[in-house]
Amino acid sequence: MASQSANVWVLLGLGIAGILLLTRKLKHTVRQDLGAFIQKLQLLPPPQPAPPKAPHPLTALTFALSDLFDIEGHVSTFGHPDWARTHEAASSTSPVVSALVEGGATCLGTTLVDDLAYGISGENKHYGTPTNPSVPARVPGGSSSGAAVAVAANFVDFSLGIDTVGGVRVPAGFCGILGFRPSYGAVPHVGIIPISTSLDTIGLFAKDPHILCRVGHVLLQAPFVTHRNPRQIVVADDCFQHLNVPLERSLQVVIKATEKLFGRQVLKHINLEDYISAKVPSLKEHSNQNTNGELKSSSLKLLANIAQFLQRHEFKLKHDEWTNTVNPDLHPAVSAQLHGKFEVSDAEIEKSKSVRSDMRAALNMLLKDDGILVIPTVADPPPKLGGKEIQSEDYQSRAFRLLSIASLSGCCQVTIPLGFYDKCPVSVSLIARHGNDLFLLETLETMYTTLQEQADVASKAKSSRNVVSKEESAEIAKEKGNQAYKDKQWQKAIGFYSEAIKLSGNNATYYSNRAQAYLEHGSYLQAEADCTKAINLDKKNVKAYFRRGTAREMLGYYKDAIDDFKYALVLEPTNKRAAAAAERLRKLFQ
């Protein structure tokens, strides 16, 4: 608090030149973190409870949050310096943030959003655009751009954002990570700057589905329940027809994973536009409005228009007085929405509310308690930085047709990465009925590894035209395994190392690496067997001896474990870990 007070006095004492210098310094600091963070801070969890009580559910996890959540003593920027300049510090912390901290997680800072959290590009000319770690030459997606980048770059384990009409789902898709939009109202909105009160949801980013589920349970304030598999996977075939990614790299990946996990009988194919047209009668009230020469019967286009209409109307209700008074300099795409002429009648508002109610009923009837709807997250790859593609009416229309499905129905949706196509991230989304958030998260956990495996198979099949030796392919698989291991995705790492072994079965490193992943996974017999194979291939593989010793210790083969640790020391006398392990066991069995 003392340093904050000092900063205030410094700012008051500086002239315009001093403020400019401070701004330059801020931008330089932000870019060291790929532009993700606005402010670094620490909100520390309480001490762990004494045994036998269980530790906090989010122990050892770190997170960041978009800069529109209240933090006591902190002034949110809301993506614009004029907002920070004209608002006071929050008097209390958002209950959602407090719940995560009390749950054992540590908050490391606040992250950038689009101007007033209104866009979907993630570009911000005031604070700089965060760099998309997956494809740096392209936009990270918004509005919660910084929160997505912080996770994608491994700065934090998870992060919070706001999803109104895609604010979490778009950056998750563009950055190649998981993004979860809970059911509308499932997570309280208290302590955030509102964008559109009837559409806003507090969403989550993570790389690991297990972390997403752990945090999801805390946010939803729901206990773990008996796991159940989906009885029906409903594929919206028409939504994939105009996708800028081949079906074998998107839809077919989901279909093959579904067949492998649950059987072909659970798959159902529908035309979602036709279903919505038939089951959302209130849309007929809007169908007389021609949409720039497009078919009047396009139900998804009408949904997109209604979602954008509601967002704009409710934003202006909350913030019009401020924008008219301050007249902030805004990104062109945001400015066009907020500064243009906009007249709203009570009848239009009531029609839109009717569509929202009918949409929820229609999707709840389609999915029931055990169904999942499959759609693309976005229709197009992330546009290039600085381009105007994302501002075009065609691009936004294609995006919002898909994004408005969950936004207007209030259903929960999770974005799942499926690797890369043409050097850009690919993703699909799963939707469950309103209130079925835990079921959706369970389904994600069940399907995630198989989806990644099928995506990897599809990627390799596509690239098989290129002549690549088995050895080169094995090395590629090994590197993917190494990355998965660094990301603490043990099962995924095991899969990649297994692929490397299939391609080149005489490489001791591949077996030794897989053994390490097996150790982390708790599969000690498999780890021991892999280490033995590695040692047979390479008698001087120190890591294999040490890892086999560790596996044997966990299995209770203490004498054999001591022998392995000692042999590792013979090969590498300076290996402190092996020395410590051997000494520990020696003392136990003296």
C-alpha cells in the first residue's frame, strides 16, 4: 500500500512529459509478458488446514483475471486508460475472485481486455495487443485477450474472463487452449464491470482439462458427483459446411473420438438452422427484416443480429452517460457499435427476450440431461495483426452465428483445441443444456485425450504427402511428448512417447522419457518395464537407472531400488538425486 501511495504522489507531481515516460515504461514492462498483464499483484490463499482435513481444492494453482473484476484498492482499466482515470478504486473484491483465493489459488495479476471489453479481436491500441503464443503474427482474440495469452504462454495455470458474445470462446480458439463459458447465471456476476447484463458470463481458460474441472467446481460451488457418459452426441452438420478448416481436421476428429469412446450409436446428425427455425417460434417476428440480401430464413443469422442488438442495447444502458461525457478514443470496430445512431423500442426488447427464452427451451429439449451438441467455435482462423478482416461484416457475421447459440440460449459451452491447420489453431466446441455444466466438464475430461490423439492422427495423415523418415517423425513425436510433459499433461505425453516408440523402437531415450511420464502418472510397473528396456538398449543411460530405482522404490522393491541408485552413481558420481535416494533407503534398512 505504501508503494501505491508513493506512485499516486509521483503521478500528481509529474507534468505531461513525466506521464509520457511512465506510459512508455508501462508498455515496456507489459511486453515482457507478451502484453498479457496490465498489473502484477499477489492475492495469497489462506494457510492450509491442519490434517486430517483435506487441503484446499486449488492448492498450488496460479491464476490471472481480466481487468474488469473488482479487487479491493485496485482501479480497473476496462481496457481503456480513460476508464481508469475517471473511476475510483474498488472498495471490495469480487466474490468469485475471493472464492478462488480461499480455495487455495494464488492470483498473480490483472490482464488486458479489448476497449471496454467489447471487441472479439483482442487488439488494444492504448496498452498494446497481447501476443498470441500459438501464432504470433495473428490476433489473440477478445475480449479477454490477456487472460487467454497468460494461460497459453504458461504464465498461470488458469485465468478468468468475461464471455458476452464470445469473449472467452474466441480467444480460447485463437490461442489453442481450453475455454469454458458456464451457463448464464451459474456463476454470480457480482463484482464485475457489466457489458451486457443478460448475456454476461464469467468464463475460464486453462490448458489442462483437469485444472479446468477443479476450478469449475469451485466457481459453480458444486460438489463432485457420480460420473456419467453422454448418451447422445448431436453434430450440427450445417455449421461445419462453410468452415475454413477441412472436415477431417475438425468434425471427423470428434466423430472418430466419439465412436472410439462411446460407440457409433450415440451419434446424431442434425441441421441446426432448420431445428432452430422450427423450435424457436419467436424468430418469425424478426424474419421479416431482410439481412443485407441474405436469405430471410437464416435462423443463425437472425440469432447473431439479436445477440449483437442486446449486447449493444444493454451496454449503452449501463455506460452511455460515461461514453458521451468522456468521449473515449475507441478501436474502430467498437466505435462503430457504440457511437452510431441506435434507437430501441420496447417492442424490440420484448421480442429479443422471447427469442432468448425460446432458444433455451429448444436446446434444453434437444440435449436433455445427457446430450452434447458439437459445433465449430469460430468459422475462420485468427486474422493477421493490424488487418481489417475481423472488422468486416462478413467475418463478424460468420463468427457471431456460432457464438450466439450459447449466448442467447444461456447454455454452457467449452472450446477444445484440436492442434493446427495451415499453421493456425483449430478448435471445436461442445454445448450442454442450461445448468448442465458439471456434465459438460465431465464429458470434456472423458473425451480430451482421445480427441487429442485423433487430432494428431488426422494431422499426420494430412502431412503424409511429405517425405519424412520414421526417425524424423519419431523425433517430432518425442518433442510433442516433451512439451506435453512440461505442461503436466502426463497421459498426453505417454501417448506421444508411445508414438515415437512405434516409429523407432530402438531408441533408449524414448523409453526413458515415457517411464518418467508413467512415474508422474502413478503407473510404476510400466515405468519399471520401460526403464529396463532403455537400459538394455543403452547400458549407460543414467536417467533410466534412476527412474527405475524410483519406480522400484514405489513398488516396494527396496533392495533393487538401492542397486539402481548406486549404479546411477557409478555412471555419474555427481548425481545428487541418486545419492540422496540411495542414502535415504540405506538408512531405512540398516
